[in-house]
Amino acid sequence: MNVMMEAILTLPDQFRWGLELDPAPIDADRPIVLLGMGGSAMAASVTSLVAESAHPVTVHRSYGLPEWAVPSEAAVIAVSYSGNTEEVLSGVAAALGAGLQVAAVTSGGILGELAREHDLPIVLVPGGMQPRAGIGYQTAATMQVLGASGVVVDAAGELGEAAALVEELLGNGSGPAVEEGSRIAAKLSGKTAIIYGGFGVGAAAAYRWKTQLNENGKVPAYASELPEMNHNELEGWHKGAGDNFALIWLHDSADDPRIKRRLELSERVIGDAAVHAGTIHSSGTGTLARLSSLAIVGDVASVAVAELAGTDPVPVETIERFKNQLGKEDQRTTIWPIRGSPNPASSASNGRPAACRCLPRSTSDSKRRSRSKASGSPRPCT
């Protein structure tokens, strides 16, 4: 079994890891911006779907902040597995410069240094993985931060259900998700995958499929959501147009009935204009469980695609070459527009903040304060 598949099998334990977290709340009486890119942005997107609709939560996948963030005094949660994501760090710099509330979810890096230097709330996740493989840790940490703030209701319940369901679907490497993912991977041979899902959970899962096929499978893949595709993309599907494509349809049990109808009809209308690689229906009750039940099949399929091609799914050499060409080594001196903010490159820090000490919820506040003082950590997630 390859390293990436082994990491996929740890997803239930990653969700369970989050059950013991007790992070400091943020002020949720304001809009919330989740900063993230790549696998970290996927964790942010999942969390935004679980959040209560009464609380505006926006995922920002670019440099800086949304234009409305500073005037509305938004709270910012930076999610970066490595802690060195250029776009996320630029958003943190902008937030700190504007005096906004900032919290961090990371395994260390520059973001960890900033948390120490600016006394920011931080949840440190276990490091040493590809960011996309650590999505469970990042999702759990971000959900628990919003859970402590009243934005996510019953984060522990969401995480617990998702862990049990994914564990069952994976079956220690021989469960139904593994069988289905392997079957779909075989149908994708020589084809470009397009994954369709309904607005919300289905679309988020479809995007996860796309990015996993890109990074693990090393192939182009695309995701689209309904009902939007019915107003444009559908017209492109006719006999002969889709010979090089294979379609995957994701159905969420909580899809709006009108979207459910559109998914079923779209699949029929396209018919044999492209290869039908698979139709997957969600399992579970909670948002995280349903989304995970759709996405985990794609995780498996992406690794199977790589294996069928004789490719190692772990390294992302093209992305790394691209980052090097961007001159990533210069980011420490180019992304800090905050007057008076220390440049992490000149910090005496060793580059990794002290661990966030997350104590059980029953621990008294006085014990938490003394533990924090003894550890010398950033303001603890407790």
C-alpha cells in the first residue's frame, strides 16, 4: 500500500483527534473570513458548510482580504497546513495591519511564528503530511474554533459521526468506498474526469474530487455545480463532443428537491455523449459525514488512477517547480506591509511555535492559565 493511501486511511483518526480540542473562541458577532489555499482551503470550505447560516462565513482563496473585511471588522481565521502559504500570509498581514482579530490553524511555519509574535490564538495540527492528506486535522481544528464561538453547533457530534462513517466506508482498505473508487478509476483510463454536484455539499465534494485527481492522479480534471451548469455547460454536451471525457455524478441526500431533479435529468440528457464513470449517493446525517462519504471515494479513486499509470501520488513536482519560479524564497521580505510588524525572517524564533496545549473541557481555567504560562506557548487554544 502506498504512502498516500495509508494517509487516506487515517482520516477517521484525524477527525477523532479534533474531539479533544478545546480552542479559545473568537468574537463571532461579526463576519468571519477563513483564509486558505489548496487542501487547507478545502478544510475551510467544509467548515463553512457546517457553520450556522445565521453567521456569515466566507472562504477567501486569494491574496489579502475581501474588500469588505476591514470596514466590517471581520474576524479572520488563517488555515495553512505548512504555515508558509503566500496568499494566506498576505491576508494575515493585512488583517494585523488593520487591527482585526486573527486566529491560526497550522502545523507551524511563518504563520506559527506570527502567532507567537502577535499573541494570536492558534491550534497546531500534526505536521509531516502533504496538506491534502491532512484535511481531517485542519477541518477538525477549524470546526472546533467555530464551535467554541457558537458558529458551528455540535462540532464534536459532526466529527464523531464522520469518523465512524468514513471508517466503515474505508473498511481498513477493503470497504465499499475503496471498491467503488477503484472501479471508477478504471473507467477514467485515458479520459478526463468531470465531476458534477449540487450547490453546497455536492459541489464541495466534486471540487475535492477534482483537486485529488489533479494532485494524486497527476491528471487534468474539472468540477462543476448544479444548477449553474444547466444554464451553459449542458449545451456543450452532444454526441461526439464528450469522447475524451468521463463523468461522475454526486448526489447529496439533503440536496434541494429541485436540484435533485436537475441532477437526475442532466445525467439522462447527457446520456452517452460521454463515458458514465459513476454515480455516488451520500451517506450519513450530518453535513460533514455526508460530504466525507462523497469525497472519500474520490480520494481513493485519485490514488488508484496514479497506481494504474505507474505514478507516485505523493510528490507534487510541477507545483513545486512553479513555486520556485515564483521566487518563493523571497516571500519573507515581500509580504509584510504592516508598519511595525516584525519580519519573521529576522525573528530569533526557531521557526516553530510552542505546541498549543489543548486541555479537556473539564479542566479549570486556573489550571489552563498556569499551564499556558509554564509552556511559553502562544495564547493557547484552551
